[in-house]
Amino acid sequence: MKLTSTLGRGNFGTGYFSFYFDNDNVLRLIYDGPDISSVYWPGPGLSVYQNGRTDYNSSRIAVFDEMGNFVSSDGLIFSASDMGARVKRRLTTDYDGNLRLYSLNSTGSWVITWEALAQQCRVHGICGRNGICVYTPELKCSCLPGYEAVDTSNWNKGCKPKFKPTCSQSQRVKFKQIQYVDFYGFDLNYSESTSIQNCTKLCVEDCRCEAFVYRGQKCYTKGALFSGLRSPTIEGSLYLRLPEPLSMETSPAANLTVFNSCRTNAVKIGTSSMYDNPSKTVRWVYLYSFAAAIGAVEFLFILSGWWLLFRRSQGMSAPLVDKYRLISSNFRMYLYSELKKATRNFKEELGRGGSGTVYKGVLADERVVAVKALADIYQAEEVFWAEVSTIEKINHMNLVRTWGFCSEGKHRLLISEYVENGSLDKHLFPPNFLGWKERFKVAIGIAKGLAYLHHECLEWVIHCDVKPENILLDSNFEPKIADFGLAKLFQRGGLNTVSSHIRGTKGYMAPEWALNLSITAKVDVYSYGVVLLEIVKGIRLSNRVVENAEEEEAEMKRFVRIARRKIQCGEDEWIEDMLDPRLEGQFGRNQATKMVEVGISCVEEDRNKRPTMDSVVQMLLECEEESNIQ
């Protein structure tokens, strides 16, 4: 049995996406198109156990109860964000390939209360063959150079070549480099520790090869280009095989032709269904009558399923039972009494700020966590739940992972991972010291985290308070941005600006806050620029003032003014004067130059002149491999 999507909005033909039990009795999402099939959820690059599932079962049982809880025999467990009784719900494989749980609210609208994939570009087949999914920042599909869309109204059909593919040895080919692009699967050959010349030769000699990916001396030749993704976090490049005349025509730039995708308005937890149609009112009375007719049968199936599942669970081994418990606790609601015990009555304070106070705790499963008791601004139910529903789906190596929440009486708390080395300010500013390698690592990691929030999340997330105190460092000095969940959230496809009360920290706040302008993601870009220049200089530029003739001047403005003058004058050794003297010449010249240039562009008064965070990542990645540390 499969739960299959429709073909599109208003087109109720059988679609290409299905939710089903696979041959190993694991629930999966698959794209099953006319010529290609590909599983995309849970993560195809991970094992069954890494995805939190188990294939040690001979049954295919899944139960969805009236409280909004879903549990299956392979270990898949999730709950509706509005968990509770007497709410009508439905689980749907939508035409865009995402699996969503909907609840019927008091106004008669279906709202999303859980979904399988927060990043829509992770759905295979959404842009078809030879198509690339890209956030610009809204989700769009694009064609590779030398290709054109088959049907821009239906991107499942993908792109077709403008040339005639041939295996003729007389046809000369050339490879077009496209950075930050990767295609999933269909590898003809995989080679390690090889040169790009050898990789090119492998593709040329195999007429099935349509392109190859070269990443860190690893070569992947591709027999088909399917499920393409473009993101500044992707390492390496795609080298597209094209007939030489066509390749020359598309030179020198390998720009992608971008079109609106079939899904122009993304949806988020707590919003109306993607199937809402304002021009047509659904006659709920017929749906309710139908639901009542099948209700008795459905109730019997649910009872039977629960009986079979829990009868079987009585014979499960202890490790498997513990695994189920761990899966269900990855993100969940905690009792206040649990957190009070975990923090020993909130004894060890890690820090405090405008958003609340953070305490160290140890959960019953021995995980060390940070427990944040939120300030009064987050006490409103609708604000808190909107934040929590987004935090649950955000996952990136440069963002602090949130494990759960507590909403009990007047208490509002968030439970996050504990990051060992504390905040950046405790390592960067005197009397402490951070080496150059760690500084560049921190700079590029922060940029990647913000780029993810701005460009890759289902909802745009604007942090609004980027500063060294909100950048935590793990045991390997990998940066993790904290407090990103307590920020501004924006639905893709809607307006990406908002007017709001002032948020943030003096010295790191963009000018538009004070000018009462609408707030965009460029406020984070400004704050990042201040932090980046502080990483370079090793001191606070955000709040120090210095005497300058007859007037006081903010240290950061002085730094930017001097740097711009030195650059314009073409001074040879200007970068040494702008760096932390404690480095004693131990730094990467190209990296330092790029960081200062990027930092200056980020703190432009005119927000339209500031770069986006994904472009910042690309600029820093260009000099990431520099090994010449002077």
C-alpha cells in the first residue's frame, strides 16, 4: 500500500511521489518518475540506524492516534505540533513531494502541524532530470548551460539538451565548471586521490558520462544528472560535458537559467494548506459525512494496529526499546520538574542576556544540555509556538541544535546542546587569544550558518542579534550560532520585510533599526560584518570610542575609514596594519585581505550595497585552501 501524491495543484491524477513501506520494512519517500526512481527520505546517504530507524522487524505496522501521534514498526515516531484530542487531522503526500500532517483548526482551514523535510530542495525529482533546485532566496528550478526547460509549468519534466547527444569519437567536447552544484547518485565511477586531469579523462572516455563532480581530489563521474542542488555549502564543482561549439557559445560564464518552480509559495508549520484556494469554498458538510461513514472502520483498524504493535513490543529486546525512547526524545516537550531536576534547581548559570538566562543541566539520558529560561517577551503562547515549530526543523552544523522545549504555566524554556568551549568573545578578546587558523574557521562557519537561515530554511529566519556572545565554539573550535530560533521568521513567497520593535545589541545593530525602516536579512549581514572585522582585529570594534582631533569616533568607523584609505592608496603592506598585532605575522595574507574587504562591504550604511550571506560564503571559500600562513 502507498500514499501517493497528486500531479499538481488542481490536477488529481496520480503523481510521482509516494510514502510507502520498502522491501526492508522501512517507511520511505520515493520519487518514481517515468524514467528514474529515487528514494530521498529518510536521508539516502545515511544507514537505516543513522536515520533513527530499524529494519529488525518483520512487520509493516503504522498507527496514527487521535492525539496526533504517529508510530511505526520501523521506529518512525512523530507528533503534531498541536498534539491533543478532538482535532481532525490528515497525513498527505503533497504534490511537491513532501509528507505533511495537517490539522483542521477552528476557522475550518487545514494547517500544517508536522512535515518530513524542512528543506524542499532535498526532494528528489522536484526539478526533474538535468534540473537544479536553488534558493534565490525563494525555491526555484534552473537548467544547466546548454539545456532548456521541457515545460516551465511542470518542472517534474526537467530540462532537455539543446544539442544532440552522441557517442561519436569525432565530436570534440569541453567541460564547463559550475561551482557549488551537486547531483545525487548515478555515479559511473568513483576515484580517490586523483587529479582533475585524470577525472576529465575518465569522463571523456566513457560516452555515458554526462558530467563529473570533483571534490577534494575525489572524482565522481555521472551517468545521469538528477536531483541537482545548488548551495554555497556544497564543496567542489560540477564539470558539465558539452559539445565544444555549444560550450564555446555559452562561455565564459556558466550562469544558470532560473525559472519559478512549480511550488512558488512554500508553506510552514501552523500555516494554511498549500491546497487552499481562495476562489473556491470547500463544502465541508460532504467531507464530514464521508468521514463519518468510514469512521467506524478506521477506528477498528487503529485499535487492531495498537494491539498488534504493543503486543509485539513486549517481546522487544531492551536495546531496541531504549532506541525507540531515544528517537522519541530527540525533540519533545519536557516537564518543568524534569528541567528543575536536570539543572539542580537552576544552579549553574552559563550566561544571561535580553532573551533569557541559560543554565547547564544533565538530562535523564545523561545528555549535557543548556537550558534557557526565556524572558517575558516570549511568554505569549502564539509567539512561543511559532518559534518552537520552526526550531524543531532547523538543523545545520553551524547552528546550536535544540532538543526540546517546556511550556508549563508561566514557564517557557528551550533545551539545547551544550557547547564545550563557550562563546567566541571569551577566546578572541584580550587577555585571551585565538590563532589565525581558528579565526578563519570561525568566520566561514558563522557565514555558512547565517546563509542556511537566510537561504535554505523553509522559512526565512533573521537572527537579529549576531554578536560574539551568541557564537559558541565546540571542542574543535567549529562555530555554532546560538539564539537563532528567537528571531524573525518569514514565510517563503510572502513579503521578506517587517517593521518591528528594536532588537539586538548596540554596536552590532544595522542603521535601519534606528531609522525605523523595514527589517530584512541585511541586518544580519551588517552584524556579521562587525563580528568579522573584530575577528580580524582581535578587539571590540563595536563599542569602543577613540579621540580623533575634536570629536569622538566609533572604533569600527575609524577602522573602516583607515582600511578604505589604505586600499584606495594602493599601499603594499596595508593588511598588516589592520590585523591583530598579537598574531605576529602568522596569518594567511589572501584570507586576511578577503576578510577585511568582505567585512567592509557588509557594514555599508546603504543596505542595498551589502552582499547576501550566500555570496559571502562563496567569497570566503575562494581562499579557504590557502596554506601559506606567514
